[in-house]
Amino acid sequence: MDSLDTQVLAAARRWANEGRRFALVTVARTWGSAPRPPGAWMILRDDGMVQGSVSGGCIEDDLIRRKLVGEFSDGLPQVVRYGVTQDEAHRFGLPCGGTLELVVESAPDCAALDALAERIAGGQLVRRELDLASGRVVIHAGAAGDALAWDGATLSTPHGPAWRLLIIGAGQISRYLAGMAQALGYRVLVCDPREEFAGEWDVPGAERVAGMPDDVVNELALDPRSAVVALTHDPKLDDMALLEALKSPAFYVGALGSQLNNDKRRARLLEYFDLTAAEVARLHGPVGLPIGSRTPPEIAVSILAEMTAVKNSVQPVTAGAAREADPYACRVG
């Protein structure tokens, strides 16, 4: 569940508490080039107010118009399609002849939305199952790797912090990285056994985890939706976390430091620990995309940019020559 859909859920609960009537719209299926992925949410209030998006702005105006004339005010959930023909795709601004299949719930179960929000807030993965014939919603326990399922009769959507980021170190960069990562839908955990750094950790929503970095990495049982970024600048702590993280299925493992220091780190990991050359090659160090970042927030942006590229299987642009020009620079490019 991305941050935009989390905002939609919060707004839906607020509107329900205010006694407002609204419809919940979910992207069930897409063909061609669709601006928003399956599972994306939008809510439409009776007065035309909107939260969220199902098309990046292409068809929202038409949905609002239909809501205002009472089309989505009563009855069981229904399926709505846009872009079935090339002419319709062009009329609604859907790129490349894209097609959207939406499920519209005219009166979503507010108690089920509350239950969903509470379980997500508790760090749980959940699966929301909607039966179109009855309108009944059931909230099930979810699991990593759950995907949206839609057969025309039942819509099952995964929710919760499916992506995790473990940050080693509770310094300045970590504070910015933790906040930005949550906006991208990560559950953020921070490990720093140094009380002088971690004692004042107070980033909302980012959980401090006690213990030594290598133990924490093992306890978390990292999966392909996990990332680890080491930012302490202390090899005794960073290397401990990296040693275990590089052996895990984590999709991204990075470490702060200059090119020179990261080259030394790779040599240490190969020489003194039971890591293979392929495992060590997984290390992103210096961490982040080379965007000329210097300040903590710029470095956090760089790290998340590279993480996003890797997560989305996009080969990030490198700037090896720029890094070689200043191998001692302790930055991310």
C-alpha cells in the first residue's frame, strides 16, 4: 500500500466519522500504459470532493461528474471501464490506448476500513477481500509477496507495510531517510547500539530496534522486499550488518562512505568473512545515486532514488568517473 493510498484510507475514516457519504474506487485491472497501478485507491464524496487518484487525473473529472448525478450513490459494488476503445482512451487522455477496469463501492464498509487501518498501524500485512455479489468485505492476514487478485467476482487487495527499510545508525542522515522512506510506503526500523546517538531518536513512525546490527538483521528475516542501509561510519557496526544483509534476499544493501573506504570494506568482507565475490558485489557503496549530494537531506534523496531504481528493476545511471575524480569524498555522488 503506497503513501497516497494510506492518505485515502485516513480521509475515508475521517469522512465516515463526520457522517459524510462517499464511494471507494479501486483500480482492479489495467491494459496498456496506465498511470496508476492495480490496487490504487480513490474516494469520491457526495459533494464532489476527492482524495487519491486512479488515473493520475485522466478520468477523475468524469468520475466526479457521475458521482454528482447520483450514479454511484446506492447499490452493490459495480465494475466501470475506461478506454475500451481507442477513441475513448483518447477522449479521457489515457496514454498509449491504456484501459482501466475499476471497482466502485458506493457505500464501503466503514467498520472494515477501521479494522484495516488498525492492523496496518500495528505493522501487519493484511488482505482486503470484496465480494461484488454481496458487497461483503473480509479482512484477512496478509503475507509478503501477496498480490492483487481479481476474477470479475472477487477483488482481493494487499495492504500494509510490504516494503521494509532497516537503517543502521541514528544520525542526521538517518532522520531524513526515515521520514522520506515512510512517504514511499516503507516500514522503517532503526538500529544503533550507541546510546549517545539513539537515545534521542524521535522520528515519528520509525521504530527503534534494540540489539547489535548483525543480530537485528538476522532477527528480521529479511526478504526480497527488504532493504538495509548502513550509515554509522563505524566499520565495527556497519560491517556487522552488511555481513548478514549481503547473504540475505534483501533487494538492496548499501553503505555510506567514500569510494576508497567502500573498496577497503569490500576487501575486508572478502578476506575475513564467509562472503562470496557475488555477495560482496551486491553492495551499493558509496550508497545512492550520484547527484552531487552533500547535505543530509540531499543524501537521503540520493539513497532513496537508487533504492527506487533497484526496486523497480531500472538500471540506474552511474557516474564512476565522477567518483574516481574524488575517491576520498565521503558522499553519495
